[in-house]
Amino acid sequence: MTSRPLRQRRRQAVVGAAAVTALLLTGCASGGNAASDDDRLRVVTTTGILADLVRNVAGDGVEVTSIVPPTGDPHSYDPTLRDVRDIVYADVAFSNYLLLEAHAVVTTLDANLPDGAPNVSLAESATKYAAEVIPLVENVNLDTVWLGLRVRGAGTELGASRASEVRLRATAADGPGRMAGYLTETFGRPRVYFDSGDGFDASDGYARDTATLPTDAHTHMSWAFTEPGVYRVAMDAELVTEPEARPQTVGETTLTFAVGVDPYSVPGMEGAEVLDAGHADVAVDLDDGAVVLHADAPATDAAPAESGDDGTGHEPDTGHDHADSRTRTLDPAETVVSVPNKALASVPAGAGFGFLGRPGDQVYLLPQAVLGKHVHGEIDPHLWQDVRNAQAYVQAIRDTLVAADPARADQFRANAEDYLALLRETDAYVHRTIARIPRSDRYLVTTHDAFAYLGRAYDVEVAGFVTPNPATEPSVADRIKLTRTVQALDVPAVFLEPNLAARSTVLTEVAHENDLRVCDIYSDAFDDHVTTYIDLMRANADSLRRCLT
């Protein structure tokens, strides 16, 4: 029998979701009786891969549904009313999170899951079971500071959740020229977040000068200045805990930029910290209620034997730049951001850059670190590409289901042990298969940045990808870099995710131009041939072995 607490949660979900149910019964009448109070535990997952893992642990008598269809792209999926119905009547929910899923998926899940139902983020929970995570790595190769945007802290006291968003606004700017903050998007086109050239309009809440970020998020961006001198930019931040909630003020600050002038001689800022290298962010701290600068510590803060100066004055990015002791929080009131003369760049001729001047005009530019609108968290979310991490997912799933339905605990534990044995066999198969590829040939060029775990676990070098995120169309620069990569490494094949084939013309065109094979590889989704997680990992190993040998 289903445990009493589970039945109580189900009754509460039915009562609490009456309005939603009425709508769903009208729009999805053919979907069956989702509210029937039978003996099944109902589990909802965000992706098909997670649903497959859960089914192998849950076994018979448990209903498992996925919000994103098995062949869908979790980065861009838009939930439907049917998905809301499944969430409303769920007893347990599993997401990957770490910003893998589209924000709409997480928002829909968190807003509609019944009170008291476990809501488990597996990529985070799996670390308790020895899952190994890979921070998103950035290669510092420009001798200027990279200045992005970030949200820090849980914001629990403010009522923040995964469904919340933070609005970071520029409200005023003072300087000898125009200041703009923008993100380079599709085919090199800019998306402007802040622009002093068209003024700052308080009447619409500074809507034209606002960057919106999910909680725990981070994004790169470019900062441009048309004239040398000192610029001061006033900024504030608001938290919106849920779509209809009233914004809450988090904090405000003023950033000071020394553009083409001595950063140590800014009037009123004598003795201030100068930020002139490494990776930094304008960070909204939800716990402290402040807007601060979060930055790499200078290379001199690390022991010489560990600093590994790359010759540019930067520390090479170790992947832990925002999580270890070599980071610091700076007060913008006591910090000058240096934009040196070597940051001069020409305004491109491409469409959309008129706000910076005419093509060929020189502007001072702090460039974004990664092209494309790719908002991400600290950790690469594709943990399951290492089968050992999938084993940690299974253990987290097992213990969650046992707690949710103790009457079936023995069944869940036995199923998990059987499946873990299969996963160990799969891990050995992937190791054995990829080891047959000559080491000099193990270069993976693929659609998007989803295979770092596979590369590290099975000794494959991820040599290149079209874009960091499949929802982002590649720029001209992305294409040039991809072409140079395949030519320099003389790879025999590139690898295409079947569910992204319609959006991967750049990869296939580069392959055709360079006489390369295009082979399948699976990251986030299944297809008609690969329908389980074990199928996925074995298919990837087989494809690499076949196409790189």
C-alpha cells in the first residue's frame, strides 16, 4: 500500500490545484484520469534520460513521466498544459538543474509541484554519492579584465527559489563618451543590456537598460566606451521571487571605469583597488543584499609554484576561479576597473553595432569571454556522460524513492543494485571501446559543449564545438575557429547530436568542405535507435571507435 503521507500529499495537490485542473480537463480531456487515487507512486522528471534512470530503480507500480520528451532539447523546451497536469499530481520530482534545463521548465516544475513532494536536483545531490563535477572552464587569453554578470547566494530570507529572477539595471552614467554593455549573439549580432547613448528612463523601470538573470546564474558580456576618460555607472538590482510578485530591492552601487587613462589617478579614488586582469563579475549578492565586484585574486596571492603565470600576467583558468580561495569580493566604491589603451578595437561592419559608431571607428572594449548568449552556473551540468556519475544519480534516486514510499523500499533497493551492476558493466565497456582508438586520434569535435565528462572519464580530448549552447546560433568567428580546428588536428570525423541535426548546418557544412565524416553522438536526448541511458553511452563509445579509427 502507498504510505499515508504520500496519500495526504496527493489529496492536498488535488485541492490546491483546483483551478489548474479545471483548465486541464478542458484542454486535455483525452489525457486520462490523472487524479485517480490509486496505489502508484507518481514521479515526474525534467528529461527523458532522468526518467529512464528512475524507471530502472522504481520498477513496476510506479508511474514515471518526463516534462521534456525523450527526443526533446532540455535547453529550449517550452512546457505544455499536459506537463503542468503531470507535475500537479506528482509525488516526487527529479531535475538535473545546474541550469541544464530551460528556465521555463524549472519555473513550471517549482510552481506546480505539490507542497511536501520531494523536489531533487540530481546533479547537486549526486555529489553526496561521490559524483565528480567539472567547473565550466574559460581560457584567459586576453590581457584585459573580463567583466561579466553574476548572481550569488541563496536569497532564502528574501524568498528566492530556482524560479526567481534578478534584474540588474543601469540607472545613470557619467563620462566623456558613450558607455554600452552588450552580449554578442546570433551570427555576431549584439544584444544591448545597458546603453548611455539613449538615456536612462525611470518611467518604465529602466527596461531598456536591464539584464535579467536566473538565480545562481552567470553570463559574460562586453563593455564598450567611445572616448577616453573616467566613467561612473550607477546600477541597482531587484529580485522577483515569482512571476507576479512585486520586485524587491537588493542593492545599489556605482562602478568606476578608467578608460584609456591612468587608473591610479582617478579623482576621488586615490588608493583604490585597480581591477585590470583576470575574470570578474558585477555580482548581485542575494544573501548580503548588495551589488559587489567578485573577482579572481591576483596571481601574486598564490604561491609561485602554483600560480602558473601564462606570460600575460593572468593566472590560467583552472576551472575553480569562482569557488576556491583565490577569489575575492571587492567594494565598487573602492575599486577602479581599468580599460587600457590596448583594449582599443574597431567597430565591426556587421548589422546592429551602430550604437558604438560607424564601422571602423575605434572604441575601448572589454570583450566578453564566450560568444553567444549562454547563461550558465559554476558546474558543467552534463554529469551523466561519465557513467560513474550516473551511478551516483541512481543512488540518489534510490534513497529519495525509499523515503517517499517506504512500503516499497526493498523493491527500490533491489532494483537499484541490479541496475548499478549494469552501469558498472557499461562503464567498463566504454573504457574498453575507447581505449582501442589510438591516443593521437581521440579528438572530439561536436555540436555543443556537452562532453567534458566523457572526455575526462574516458581519455578523449574535446577539441572543439560549434557553440557553447545548442540554443545559440554560431557566429562567423565560431565557424572560422571550427574550420581551423579540424584542419589543424586533421580529424577524420565530426560528431552530430541527432536531435540537433536541423540546427547544426554549420557543423555539417564544415565537415563537407573538409571531406570529413559526420557521425552520431548523444548528449541530452534519445531518438528512435537509442532509447535508454545504457544505449546512449554504448552508442557513443561505438561511434567514437568506428569514426576515429
